[in-house]
Amino acid sequence: MNNDKFFDINLKRWNELVDINAKSQMYDLEGFISGQTSLLPIELEELGDVKGKSLLHLQCHFGMDTLSWARLGARVTGVDFSDKAISFARELSYKLKIPGNFIESNIYDIQNVLDEKFDIVFTSYGTICWLPDIVEWAKLISYHLKPGGIFYIIDGHPFGFIIDEKQEPFKVGFNYFFEGEPVYFDEGGAYADPMADLKNQASYQWDHPMSDIINSLINADLEIEFLHEFPYTFFSIHPDMKERKDGYWEFTNFKFTVPMMFSIRAQKKI
């Protein structure tokens, strides 16, 4: 299937989101500029020491997380398909004097512009739902890892994406298993600022069950070190959620625990 038309529509939305997100309380750009990290506790603990290591950040948006890893000593490269996001990331790197290489590219085209192998490939929070081919994604990760290198992902759990956030109480509103076609959304506002006057409201997303994610990595010569699941998530995906002190969001009235976020760490076979 040719997904170019879906990528084009998503790109328009993400280009518009750059300025909205940069001004939002959720991203807290001022705090980052003053020296705070944009990274959350789980990825800091689970990925560990990055000092002196080369790190490729896939779907890096406008680079706050990428540059946060650089502040911790990593040699960073960020890739994103949004030209406005990459431009903003380069300006941020220059302004703060934090070294970082930022490349504008669709993730499926990065071998055309980048041939480097890395110690770490990192991706996080709202990334794989924008990718139609999870098998090719895993192959690209493996290609850009050195033997023995580490891949780390933390993202929304596929189970969490079946929740219809417009329904109260908790209700299933979407398929869990990948059906081939993307899911179409037409939504005003932005996830970081629900009141934002967003002109490009259309977007397309792809659902990937946990089995597809894990098997794609295994089949790409990556050895899974761990899979962790969490009953909370990285932003308010449902009206019943409230923010915790550590920056994650959890249900307040829903009496059952359900997986809302996951992390995987894997090593490229030597």
C-alpha cells in the first residue's frame, strides 16, 4: 500500500503542532532552556548511563528529549519527518550550545541520508502509532545499531489505544489488532493544548498489537532484555485521568488496572 497521502496529511498536522507544543505548559520549553530535563523517570532509569555513547533518536519532534540525552553526555542524532520540527531543534541546539545532529527524513527513508551505526537507538511516547509498517521499522532499527548496541522504546500501550476517550466511563472504541488500513481522525485542538486553534485537524494512525511489536524486533536480530507494562501513561488520554508528581497520568475512578504504557529494551545480536 502506498502511504504517501497519509504521510502528507500527518506532516501538515505535525508541522502546525511544532509552535503549539513549544508554547504549551506540557512541554515546558522554558524549563528545558533553564536546564531541566524533558526526560521522564522511567527512561532515565531503564536506559541508564549514556555518557560517551552515540544515540539515534527516531521521531524526535523538536529535539528536547534528544538534547536532554546530550546533556547527559551522549553524542546525539535526531530524525523527524517534520521540516519545522527539525528547524526548531537545530535552533535550540545552537541557542543552548548543546551539540546535536538533526536530520529531516521520513523514518522509512533514513538509510538514504544516514549510514551511521549507533550504540543506542531510542524512541518514545506517541511514535509507532504514526508508522504503517512495524516490520520495516524494526529492520531499520537493527540496521542502525552496532553489534551489541541497545534499542529502547517507551510508548503508549496498544491496549490503551483502544479506549474511546470521548466515552465516559471507560469504553472500547477501536480495534486492538492491525487491520491494514489506518484509523482516520478529525480533531480540533492539540494533545498539548486542547484549546489550540488547529487548522490541520485530520490525521491517520496505525494500530500495532504488542505481539507484532515484539516479534518484529526479534525477527530483526534483536534480543529482548525486558518488556515492562505500566497502568499509567504519559499524557491525559482519558478524561478520568490526573497527573502524578512524576509527570505520568493515571485513572482516578476506574477501579481496575489496565496496561497504558510499555517499555522494551533489546540488544542487537553480536
